[in-house]
Amino acid sequence: MADIIAPDGYRIHEDHIRIGGSRWVRSICITQIPNRVRIGWLDRLFSIGDVDVSIYLEKGKENEVLTALNREILDLETKLEQARRSYDTTQLSRLRKAHKDAWSLREAIQLGDNAMCYVTIVANVAADSRQELDHKCRMLEERLSGRGIHIREAFLQQADAYRSALPYGINFLEDSFRKNLDIGAATAGFPFNQADLAHENGIYIGTNLQTGGPVFLNGFLPPPAFSNNHMNIFAKSGGGKTTAIKEIVTRSLPQDIRSVILDWKGEYGIVTDALGIGINIVLSQSGERYILNIFEINEDVDEKGSRALYLNEHIATVKGLLTALISQAHKLELTIDEKVYLEEAIKEEYEAKGIHEGKPDSIYTSTPQRTGEESFILGKRKKEMPTISSLYERLSLNEAASRLCKCLSIFKHGQSLGLFDGQTTVDLQGEPIINLDLSRLEEHTARPMANQVVLHWVWQEFIKRDRTVLKRVIAEEAWSYLQREETATFLAKLAKTARAYTCSLTVSSQDFKEFAIHPIGSSVITNASQTILGLQEESDLEYIYEKYQLSEGEKRQLVKFKPGEMLIRLENAGSTLVKVERAEFEKPFISSSYLEERAGAG
């Protein structure tokens, strides 16, 4: 048996061992441990991948331990008195804490509730090349140092350290790297892990590929589970990204979680059509059915019910939006005077409607509205808002703003880019799913501009309304938002502020690398506490590996996934491999392959 499992040979170097012709191993030891540790404090070592770890525990003699603790307590009391006399408040706080911990530990040992032990932690880190080995060890050092854990390669002791990490149960290093820990801290370093991801009130995602258990994910858990409710979904074309989003949206319905989908390719309208609920808003340069007015404004109601109207902030946003649209459409920049004319005209438009800063009631009216010869709408309702056409008419009265008027003209109703001119014709109140389909807009100019307007409109009409309702905004093909600074910046704004409105931002894209190297894109995905990774391109692997500190095994799995297989990476909870599963009744509106088969059969 030994001959079968033994390598062809090995060569011992001062800082590594080469085993056979294709394996490089470096033996490392833990040399410093923080004063306080939590369960799983060695998880970053175990998750590096292709690593063997041995933890040697030797219980200390009680009389020796208590003698040492008494000596330490006496030393701390002396230092405390010195700190009091010198009024060193910084040292006082640290010493009091250390003194209290030492007293508590001595009492626990005397009562038999705890014990001190000598601990040696040694690991063999392996790789397929010397370059990869160096890279893994550097990454491991960075990961552990962030938790106050220091490692050191067993320099000139590689052979003894290597054998110590093997399952012999013999510590060949003896006292070289021995540290003192109490039993609780030592056992907290063992690789305990929750076998299954099963959040309370979570939605069913699929089956855990490692345990066979069901996976339930609740993305709206409060801290400390998640610092925010945002999610990233990355997978190459055909990697299950669209299917996962459809599952999350539809399975959230029983929990009253409302969803808006910014649908770049027109793939999600079938969900609202098949379910018979929600609304599918198809934006078109030729159609007039749906209008999203960029001048829409809503009051802001905080958690305590206090109302506010931030009109000046909104005016600045509308001005910036129109300035960006003009720049994109005409390839020119407005002059300082033109920007002043634009802001003044926008402000006058709201004043003409009787809408004022800090007065939320000013956006409502009780005047009866005629809807027919003998029919009226009575009661409180929102006023009609300014429009691009009314802004154009106001600016046309200013001769100095003639160039600005000319630039705005193509955004008027009936013109090539006039789809956002007019009173809003969409009411989102109560709709559980809102799909905003941008696929019919011209791809290179109209669609990117619509991205920007739609984000602004969703912020006003969906995110800011009713903080008591759980909401989700899904930015599909989110790489498109990084193509322009304005949309990238607004996406980053949502990532930072949406949580205050009980809203989750879900970023979905095929191209992880584009987000990783983009300064704004990188901050957006860093802000997410949940990430779902499907089948990936080889070119994205290193960026994903670095960003999420995956193990080597997890990294390799990302290019081997079968249809429906994904990795869920959660903040403070590690990774779960899952098989996303669909019930038969879900296939008509979730499974892309099902739809393609049906189309072929028809």
C-alpha cells in the first residue's frame, strides 16, 4: 500500500518541498493568535484550498497554569497602578480588560469549566506550480493578518513540518511553534461549518450539492447576518443567470417582496404575462402606450413617519439628467450660461405648478379633474408635473437659450427620442412585479440614454415609496450601466442608499471582469452581501478568485458547472454549492430551454 500511494520522489528545499514532478508544497505554522477569537477563526486557512492542517493540543498542568496566571494578574495590577498615576487613559482601558479576562480565566479553571493547553498549528499548502504556491501563500498571509493571525514558513524545517501536518498524529516540531490557548479558543479553530443554507423565511433556491439538503435564502435578513440586502449574480451566457433571477422574483411573491426588473434584452416580460400579475412596460421610440416623466417627484417619508420634499435636490438631478442626455445625443457640452438657464427654467416649471421645497403637500391637489363630459375625479391626488415640452416652451422665451432649445427639441413628444415627454402613464402602486423592457430601443444611443432615465424614474416612483414594503431592483446586463459615467454613478448611489428604503439592488451581468476593473463597478459589487456565481468564462476566474477569496476547489468548479449549478457566496457565512431546481409548473415562465423547445415545436 505504501508503494502505491508514495510519490515518485521528492526534493526538500529550505522553504518548500517538491513532490514528484508536478506538486509544490510549503509547510507553514501559526506564530501569533489574537487575544480574542470566534468560532471559525481559522476558516480562511481551510478555505484557501488544497491544504492539509493539523492542530496539536496538549493540556497544561493545572498547578503550573494557575501559578502562571497569578503571576500575570499581579503583573497587570502593577501596570494598572502605574497607568492610574500617570493618567494614561489609553493604557488603563486595555489593562483593565486584560486584568478582567485573566481573573475570569483563572476562576473558570479553578471551577473546572475551562483549561489551558499548548497548541501547535501546522499546515501544508500545495499547488501545481511554484508560482501558484507563492501566490497562495501571499494571499493566505493577507487573509489571516486581517484577523490578527500571523503565519511563518517553517524555514529549514520543511521536512519536520510537512510530516507534522500529515495524519501521523505526531508533532515533529516539538516546542518550536507552540502557543498558549484556553480550550474554548482552541476548539473554536476547528473547521465547524453549517452544512446547509436554510434561512428562516427564506425562498427555496434548490438543493445543496454537498449535502443534498434544501437551500433557503432570505436576502433581507438584518445585521449581523447581512450588512445590506444587495445581491450580485454573475454567469456567462447560458450559465443560469436569467433562470435564477426569475426564480428569485417569482418565489418572493408569497412574501410580498415587490420587484422591478430593468430588462435590457426583453427576457422577463413572459413572467408577468404567464402569471397574469404585475405589469410589463415595453418602452419604444415609436409607441405611445407608456410614458415615464423625468419630472416626477414624490415626498420622502422616514421611518418615524416624518414627511419631507427635497425639491432643490430633485431639480439638480433633473438638470444633470437633461445635461447628460443632451451631451450623449448631440456630442456637445452646455455652456455655463446654458446650464444656468436650464436650472432656472426647471425651477420656474415647478413654481408654476405650485410645488415648493420642503412642502410635501404642494405636490397634491384636491381640485376635481374632468375625465369625460359628465365624469370627474374627486379627492386628493398628485398634480400634473412639468414636462420636457413645457420646459422647452419656457426656454423658447429666452433668446439666449436658443441653442439649448434646439438641443432639447429631439426629446419632445413625437420626435425620435421623445419617449419621456408627457405625463406618466404608469401606476406602479400595488404591482408585485414591474418589468421595464428596453429591448426595443435602438441599442447604441436610445437604450443607454433610457437606462439613465429609467434608473432616475425607478428611484422616484418605486424605491422611495413606502419604506415598510420590501423591494428589489434588478439591473439586468448591468455591464451596460458602466459604459457611461452618469449611469455608473447612479448605480453606485443606489448601492449606497437603497437599503434605507428597504430595497435590495441586484446586479446581474455576464462580464465579471468589467465590474472588477471598473472603479465604480467594483464598489457596487463590493457593497453586496450576497453573490451568486454560475458557469464562468476562464478569463473571469482570477478576478472572481481574488474578489471573493475562493478556495482553489471553488475556483475550478466555476468552469465545470452543469446547467443549473451555482455557488452562493454570503457575507460572514462562506460558500454553498447549489443545484437550482424548477417545479414543472414553473417551466413555462422560468426555463429558457423550455421556451425554446416550445417555440421549435410550434
